[in-house]
Amino acid sequence: MRLGFGFGATVVVFYLGCMLTMAIVPREQTVFLFNSLLHGFNVDSILNTHVPISQVAVGLVATFIVGWFAGVLIAGIYNRSLGMEKVQ
């Protein structure tokens, strides 16, 4: 559960950083940055800089849940693998 919370909080920080970047940096530079981060995938046609606050809130919650689930899943698989070593 703790690892899940850590993952969830981390991805929310990344989400907030992305939002801050889109709010502060001009569109052309934002497109350049995200194209670079995504190894050349062109985000120009899909980048939406005007997102309603309700969609941002849902995105934050959903991002936390997905991150939490990923952390719990990783911890569960890791802990299960430790138990398998003891059996062998």
C-alpha cells in the first residue's frame, strides 16, 4: 500500500508539472518539449492547452489511481517473488 501511495503521489507530481509547463511555456515550445520527450511523436495536432478545471480534477484523481494501482501491483509481484524463493 505504501509503495502504491508513493507511485500515485509521484505520477501526480509529474501531472502537475505537465500542467504547469503547458500553462507557462508558449505552445510552440511546449510542442517541441513533448515531441522530444515522446521520441518524435508529433503532439501538435492533439495538444489541448485549454482544459476545463473539472477535466483537470478528474485527470489528477485518475492519474493517482493508476499510479497507486501500478505501485501496489509491483509491490505484490515483488513480495510474491520473495515468497517463491523461500519455497525453493
